[in-house]
Amino acid sequence: MFDIIKNMAISEFSAAINQVATERGIPLESVLESVKSALATAYKKDRKENNDEDVDLEEIIVDLDSDNGEVRILKDGRDVTPAGFGRIAAQTAKQVILQKIRETEKEVITSEFKSKIGTIISGNVFKLERGVVALDLGKTRTHGIMPPSEQIPTENYRIGQRLKVLVKDIREGPKGTEIIVSRADPDFVRKLFEQEVPEIASEVVKIEAIAREPGSRTKMAVSSKDDKIDPVGSCVGQKGVRVQSIISELFGEKIDIVPYSDNIERFVAASLSPAKVTAVELDEEEKKAVVSVPEDQQSLAIGKEGQNARLANKLTDWKIDIKGVKGVFGGENMFSSDEELDEEKVVGVWDEAIKKVAEEIEEENKSEKVDKKEESAEESDEDSENSEE
């Protein structure tokens, strides 16, 4: 490599260095410094192997002419470039150059993406392997890695698909520096709203809290610094255009936007939307809220498999009991009339309890529908008999 550089024409040398810099996305000065460092290391190795001489790299100066590619090794002001520096030196220099370029490339990537952590970027899916999605982020041939834990369970990814992702972290992997990206993180939804809603970007409207079950549903509480600006309306947009854009990006994930309030009773009531809450009683010591809802709103307040109550709990950070539901939530003492339940199972935010109650309510609704159909059929038969008479 030394001979190649030494005999290279000006245009060829400049073209080669510029090509390396452009392909790797590395500053030209860094490439030249890597070449100098590589040649100094090659010279030290050559002196050790051929002359058994230990050379201190700090004593060596590599004079590299960036215009014509000529190289001289200087020590104590003298030109000590060996005759026929040779193939061994060239091979060593090549290896060190590649190593230095990789190190510089890593620094460039780390420096660039450190400032992008917590922001949204776009990339194309180029590989699916063992559940891990790899995205081409474009610049400097950087790859984003989306592990299964950061993927939305309901989404199916395909090669060539263009996706928006949240830059979550930078870490060292077996194949070098990895940019960890996510679509499942609640902050992904937060950042999508920042992009779509100018009032949030300008900090007039603020996202106070967010709770999410990726691919299924998100609850978000918003407030406004300006009394004249409706925070919920700003996020929804005219005819729902803003929120629909985000729902489309999330492939149909439901989004509930509720007004935030410093008044805990109001906030807890709003968090159970779309259910209508009639009363909220707070237990400050246990940080628990006992909520009353109309009978026809009970299943809505709990949600399918308890999802609505579970998200409300995450959003408010309060334990939420829902009064008036038969079984776990029935009666003033919050216990079943048939048996006494463990205190932990009473609270409405526990998944198993909520799921059980939700299933019971669904079964009751089904039974009622069947009964009504049977009654209707009987009435129809009676009418038919009367008409025949």
C-alpha cells in the first residue's frame, strides 16, 4: 500500500481518499489521519522485525502530502523511510487503516445519533431475522435494530417497507454499533403527536401522561397553557384529521385523548372515557379511587378484558375500583355476596379480576339477548295461532 500511495498520481490519490471518506461518511481529515497512523505503525513493525529495534511512535512523524500522496517517515528531523518499505508494511498499513476507519465511523455514528435519541426517523426494512427487524436508516449505511420487545405485536413487517421509528438507544453489538429503534414505546406516540400537532410542538399544549398497549389502544392526557385553546380538540384536529393521521401510522391502533386536570377526581373520571362516571371517592393514603358508573356503563368502563380500567390506572397512577359490578365489584363493601375475596383481587385494576368480571358481563348480555329472542319467537307464535283462529 505504501508503494501504491507513493507512486499514485495526484488525481488518483485524491479520488481514492475522497471515495473512502464519502462511502463511510467520515471527514476527509479523519481518513488522512488514519493513513498516517497506519504508516507509522507499519514502520514500527518493520523496524522490529528486520532490525530488532523498538521504535517509539511518538518519535515518528509521518509526512503525507495530501495533494500527490508522497510519504516520508521522519525521526528527529531525519528522513528514515526504509528502502523498499515493501509489501509487509503495505499490508499492515491496510489493516490498521481499516481498523481506524471503523473506529472513526463508529464515533461519527455515535455522535450523530446520540442527539437523535428520543426522536422519530424513517427507515426501510431490509432484513428480517429471528424476529429482529433491521432497517436501513440511509445515511452512512447505518442500520437500525428493532428487537421483538420494541415491535408492535399486531404489525407484520416486510422487506422494503418504509417505517417511522423512535430512536431509543445506542449500544455495542456483536457486529458493531447498533441503533436500537422502537414502535412499541409510548414515547413513539408522543413524538408522533409532536410532529402532527403544532400546538404541542410550540408547547402551548402539553402531553401530561400517556399509557399504551401497543397495537391495541393508547390513552393520552393533555392540557393547555392557553384557556382559549382546547387541548383535546387541538390533538384531534378538524374533522379528526390529525389523530386519524397518527392512527393510520399505527395501523389502526385506537387512541383516547382526555383532558388532564390537577383535580384528581376529574382526572380519574376522564381517564375512564368513553364511560360516563357519576362519582369518584379518593383514598389518599392508599392512593386508590373508588369510581361509580351507571349500570349500563360498567362493561364500557372496564373494557374488553379489563383494558380500559388497566390503561386508566397506568395513566393516572391511581388504583381504580369500579363500584356496582356484580361479583368482584359488587356491593358497598366491594366483596362478592357469596364469598369473601382477597383484598388484592378486589381492586379493579388487577387484570385477572377485571377479565373475569368482563367475561361475566359479556355472558349476561348474551343471555339477555337469547332470552329476548325466545320471547320474541313465542310472541310471534301466539300471534300466528290467534290469526289462524
